[in-house]
Amino acid sequence: MGWLRFFRRNHLDAKLQEEINAYLEEEAAENMARGIPPDEARRQARIKLGNCQRLRETVWKQNTVTMIDNLWRDLRYATRTLARLSGFPNRQLSS
């Protein structure tokens, strides 16, 4: 994966969610084949996989350039803060 992964995160996140769902379905099917009732089979599959949200967040962090994200977050915060200051010239469009 190259630099494009940083600009296609929504697509990659949806793809990851599909993979997680496929894994859960496959694991539940295997559990049901062992004779476990369907609800319990799905529950055990979710337990085996662990926290799906944490897994997605871990993958998200792996596909993020932390320094650039932090810089962008800081710039947005600084812009919002400066816009609220009364001494800072606001450039609002007048109608």
C-alpha cells in the first residue's frame, strides 16, 4: 500500500467491516456445525474475535500518518480559537 491508503480510508474501513462480518459469519457457521445453537454460536464468534471497534481503530491507526493528523488537528483548533478572539480580525462576508 502506498500513499493512496491515507486518502481512501473510508473505502478501506468499509472493506474491513465487510471482512469482520464475513469472519463472524464463518466462525458462527463452524460453531453451528459443531451443534451449538445459532444465537450462542454467534455470541461465541464475537467473543473469539474480540472487540470489533478496537480492531477497526487499530487498523485505522496503522493507516494514519500521526504527525500529519496531529498537525491538521492543531491547525483546525488554532483557527477556531483565533476566530473566537475579539481582537482577531474576522473576515466575514456581508450580504
